[in-house]
Amino acid sequence: MIEDTSPAGLKAADRAPVLYGRYEVLSELGRGTSGIVYKAHDPKLDRLVAMKILRPELVSFDESGVGLKQRFHQEAVAAGRLTHPAIIAVHDVGEAEGRPFIVMEYIEGGTLADLLLGGQPLPLADAVEIVVQVCAALDYAHRHGVVHRDIKPRNILVGPGVTKVTDFGTARILDASHTQTGTMLGTPAYMSPEMVRGLAADPRSDLFSLGVVLYETLTGVNPFNAADLAAVLYRIVNIDAPSVRHHKAELPLALDRVLRRALAKEPEARYATATDLANALREAASGEKRPWTVRTFREALRDLRRTWLLSRPVRVMVSVMCLAALGAGTWAGLRGAPDLPRTAAPASVVKREAEPTARPAPTTPALRPAAPTVTAPASRPATPTGSAPPAALSRVAAAPHESRCLSVNAVPFAEVYVDARPAGYTPMACLRVPVGEHRVYFQMDTQRSPERLLRVTDRHTPDAPLRLSFDFNTGRFIEQ
């Protein structure tokens, strides 16, 4: 009989413990964008803990060698001060083998992402209860000056009768550390539009991400999911999420109103606090209506101003109406202006240039001396009567200025130049450029990519853009 000496075949007492610092690593719980989470044992306090160890490539990005570790320690201390039933407690922070780690409270169960595997939505009551508890955690953190920045199903732990948010502080410190290199951290499908644009994130960014989580929990579908990163980012910034009733017709209609506000593209149009979102969600899910008081009336007016007046379609419509009113006023002013006295000769010239050349010359002798002036238009190219050469020329001239989509990306982030002019930073799902040939290259710090000659045509739409990607690590373009 052959004895099984593999690690799996040995008894727990016979296996040598795998130590990381003072902690004994027992098993892997999951992997994320920033690190690996292990189930571990703390021998000092004799308890199970969850240990998150940063990925080695993230540590190697930090040029200063100690800057990331110092900031990570500071953020972990700040997160450790958040004491709330719906927030995972931070027990310890340290470093082993050159890699920082954070030790957190261990919860039996799994993540919300595990519950949503296979695209199966949760019952309405369960979804609302989970999101309401996350709202409580976010409201507490926001009031203490901490923005999560990476709310997603994998950072929401769900156990028997408990929901807890994890990874507070980690996303912020990692994002701040890698702004210079341009590495995109986090899960793009849950990012807010302002984060996609590279702007500062505030508590309302967390509410947008939680709105995406709520949508997916109710329907099993991420509203901005797409085939590639560029398409995901484009949808987050430009495309409104479809109605949840499109996926589940039995959901209350009021949920659409809640999600429409939570997923508003402009931060000012979203809920002001996580508590406001939780209250609106409970009301929409239960069908209960609050009694109308002076306070609720004021809140309704405030919601109307934020969701309607600040929405993009309304702002565009108001702008168009203002331009139309300005044009109408200008036209009315021109029509109401007094006519200036005209001399006979110029009136004859203007009139005859506007008339067809085939019109007979007038027989009044007094006007015959002006006839040579009429022959001036004859020097222009002859066109058939009834044709519209000015419109045709206008169409030909406008064609080169029609814009189509160029999808650009670089690893890491970089500035893109089109025809030697800066056009923004990658990734961009739809960089609008005129139809025609353009020379494009990427610039990152002192490094510059080779120049590519691209031909943008009418068929390069937002759904099918012309794609160009460059990898600064290999110094080569990434073939699509």
C-alpha cells in the first residue's frame, strides 16, 4: 500500500503551517483586482481572520519603494476607525516578504457576487434588505469622511442574517498611488461616469456604483456590461440604463424612478445621501406612500429639480430652445428694421442677378444702359434651371467635417495625439474625429509610441469604432 504523502493527503496536524507574518494561512477565499484574500488563523488571539495580501505587481509599480506601503498603512488605520455593524472590522495591518497585508474580520458565507453567479437575480425582499444595509454602511463612512470608490458585489459579504461591506480605504489608496502610471483599478462596470472621466470621486460616486449593484441584484444583469472595456466605459458615460421591468416585468414601477436617480450621469442629480437612497428604495419596494407634509413637499420639489432640471436631455432641450428664441428674436429684429432708401441702379443689379439669365431685357429705354451690368453672372458656370448648386457645394464641403468614432487605449494610461494635437487620455470608447486620414500616437511621460496612419470612415460608429491600442510595456501596438 502506497502512503499518500501529498499535502492534501496529510492530516492537518502533520502539515507544516504556512505562515505570513504571525498568521497561519489556511485557504484561499478569493482573488480581486488589488490582491488575494486568504482565510487565516491568528494564533495570538486564537481566532479566524481574513487576510488580504496585495498583488506583487501593484507593489512594484510604486517607484518610491516605501510610498505605497506608508499610504496603505495610513488608509488601513483610517478604515480601522470605522466601527459599524455593516462594515468589516480591520484588526491589523503589516508587511511580510515586501508585500503589505491587511487583516480583517472573518465572516462565514460568501459574497454577493457568489449569489449572483449565472445571472440569477435575488428575490425583491432579499435584494432590498442587502442594499439597505450597504446604504447604512456607506452613510456612516461618508459622514466620517471615507469614500469607498469600489462598491461592487464582490466587496459585499453576505452571511446568515448579516451583510457587511469590505475593502474600505484600499481602493482609494491604490487609486491615488497609480494615477501617475494610469493603471485602471477596480471593476469598470461599476464605476461612476466621473471616475471614468478621471475626475474626483465623492460619496455620490459610491451611490452610483451601489445603483448598479441594485440593478444587477434585481435583474441578474449589469446595465452597462459589454464585450470590451471601451464599450463598457462608453455606456457608463453616455447610455442610460434600461428599465428593470424590461428584465422582470413583475417588479414595481417605482423602482425605475429610484434607479433612474441613483444612476444619473450627473452627480448633482443623484441622491444626496445613502440614507435618502435607502428610504426611497424601501418606499418603492413596499408601495407605501409617505403622508404629504411641508417637509415631504419640499423634498419632492428638490428631487424634481435634481432629477429633471439637471438631466442631460432637459439641458439640451433648454439650450436648443434658448438658441431658437435668440434666432427668432434676431429674425424679428431684422424684419422690423426700417428699410433703407435704395437707388435705382443697385436695385436693378440685385434683382437681375437673382433672376434667370433667360429673362427678356426690359424695353424701357431709361434702363437699357444698365444692361451690361446684367451680363456679369454669365461668367459663372452655367447650370440647368431648377438645380441647386449652392446646396450641393455645401454638402461637399461639409463631408470632411463629419465625425466618427476612434476607440483608443494604452497600457498603462497615456495621452493620445491626433494629427500632433492632444486629444485626451486613454481609455476612450469614442474619440470623435473627422472622417478621413489621421496620424495618431500615444505619449506617456517621456515615452512616445510610433505613429500610426489611420483612415476613419462613415462605418466607424460608436457601436463599431476604429480601434487602436498600444502597450508601453512591450513597445508594440495591440492588434485588435
